[in-house]
Amino acid sequence: MNMVLPAWIEIDLAALRHNVGQLRDRVGGDVEIMAVVKSDGFGCGAAITAAEVMAAGADSVAVGNPEDARAIRGAGIKAPILLYASTLPGAAAEVAALDVTATVHDMESLAAFAALNQPLDVQFKIEAGLGRLGVSPDDWRAAFEAVRSSNNLNLTGLYTHLNAPDDPDSIKRQIAQFEASYGMAQSLGFSDLRRMVASSNVVLGYPELNYDAVNAGRLLFHMLDGKWAQMIQTRPVIAAVKSSIIQVKDFPAGARVGFLGGEELVEPTCLAVLPIGFGDGFKHRPPLGEVLVRGRRAAIVGRRGIEHTVVDVSGAADARVGDEVVLLGAQGNEEITGTEVGAWLDLPLMEILPRLARTLPRVYLGQS
Ligand SMILES: *Cc1c(COP(=O)(O)O)cnc(C)c1O
């Protein structure tokens, strides 16, 4: 990679398509896959990831930010888009202009959409225990009646987001509440509403809750942690974070080096500098972990700078300016996994990886 400033991230779109295939194998052909590409495609780009998941057999996409929906439509992608609740009632017209299925999450959002002069598909987000957004049980009846008496709204489905996949009893309670809303809708004459409750962990842990559609995000981007990551064979979409050495220098024992916080070097040490820092999404304070130089592990030393990382290459005495350095990914026979980076930085994958992808220049591999 020949960049003026050598620091970049590699995004493997073939892996993203593979992961959609894994999810399809899991849920079968009759369940809609609504692929979540929120937060700018988990940092990988909303439009390009939407195109790739659709090419791989997803049926629709979901985003939480109207700008992501705009980017997807701007790229000419015709896929159905569900927009999660994220906007003020006063922005109802702008939301409707995005050509999305909008989310009704309370009576106010419902009233704002119902006051528009244009037809609009909506889904109700049902409050079932997450305690964030969603139509509350006290409002269900009024909401169903209001949508039925509106001139422009077409209610296509109900969905919710389950918040405790580690706790089957809690899942059971939340599903009972969700089912109660569906039962009320049916009793009021809504006969063909689609139901969706399964985010990534739920797809993996509770296959009986696939309903009409599943709503998985992190699974497709290989951003699950712990036991959940073991439950399906996905591949990393953020395949690598790389930089190159811009300086190599030997320091004698006893040297005091600024970026070590004024610490004294105990041994003669060869330090290499990379032009990538916490401003690119990494962390400042140790522990910071390791990188790969010439196929070997090298420890990051001191505190990381906003634009620089310093590594101890004493064990790779042949390290040179221009050597490609891997901060995440494989080099030679060594590999630094996302899980390892997350553990060093004490951050879940869904937090650290999108942050890196959003900040660094993105190089796409395997575009379909
Ligand atoms: C993020 C989100 C999902 C997907 O969750 P993952 O854990 O990434 O699969 C599903 N539904 C809603 C409402 C969400 O905000």
C-alpha cells in the first residue's frame, strides 16, 4: 500500500458475503434476513455494505441514522430499508422522503407521521423490557387505533429488541409482552403484520424466535464477543489494520524516552515509530498490546500518541523504515485477532472495530 501517510484498514467484503451465507444457512430460506448496517455499516460504509449484503442474499437492511439511509439510496440501492427510531417528530417529512419504512416508537412519533400528506410504511417498535425506545403497553391500543384511522400510514410489522440474551427467563417475559402486543393488533383486525425480535445473539441462542424476519448486525460483521462468537463460523470483515515504520532508532540502556513517560530504558532498545495513534481510534493508556513486524510480535511501549505508536523492535533487529506493520490481522505465520486487540484495550469488538474503521482510510477487498 503506497499511501502518503501509511495507516489504513482493510475491509473484506467477501467475508461479509460469506457471513450472510452463514446466517442464511442458519435461518433457512423462508425467514427474511434484515441485515443491520447501522452506524455507517459498523464503520465499514453503509452503502457499500448494504450493496454487498443484498448481493449475498439478504432481503432488506436496517439503519438507525437517516444519513445512512440517504447514503444507501444515493448509491442507487433499491433494497427495503427499515429506519430505527432516531429523529424528532418535526423531522417526519424528511424521514418519509428517504423512501424507508419508518419506526413508530411512541404516540408523538405516530402523530407526526400520521400528519403527513404522503403514504408511508411504518413498523411499531414495541417496548418489551429494554427500557429504551418503544410503544409502551399502555399506549398499544391507542396506537393501533390511530394508525388504522390515519389516511396515509401502512403498518407492516412489529419488532422489538431483546436486551438479555444471557437470561432465558427474561427473554421469555419479553416475548410474552411482545406477543401480547401482536395479539392485540390481531384482535383489532391487523391480520398480516410481520414480527421480528432476533438480533445476532437471539438468532444464535433462540432459533425458535426467528419469526418472519431476523435482524442481525454484529454477527454479519464478525463483532460478537465471547461464547456468542463461537456459535457460528463467521469471518472477520475488518480483516486488518496496518501501518508502516517511518523511523527505527537504537537507544542505549539508561536513556530516558519521552513517550515512555520519562521512564528509563533498562536495556539497549530498538524502537520503531508508526504514524497511527489514538486519534485513529486506538487508546492512549497502557496496556496497548502488540503489533506484528516481520512476522514477529513486538510490544507497544509507553503511552500511545494521538498520531503515533512506538514499538519495541529489539526482537526484530532487521526491522527497517517502510516495513509494513500489522496492528490487527495476519502477517507471516502470526496473527493478531480482533478478540486479542479487544482484550488488550478492554473494549468489546463492536466498540473498537467500528471506531477504527470510521477513522482510518478504508481499503476494500473482494468487492462483488
Ligand atoms: C443494533 C440493533 C439490532 C442488531 O443487533 P446486533 O446485536 O448487532 O445483531 C437489532 N435491532 C435493533 C433495534 C438494533 O438497534
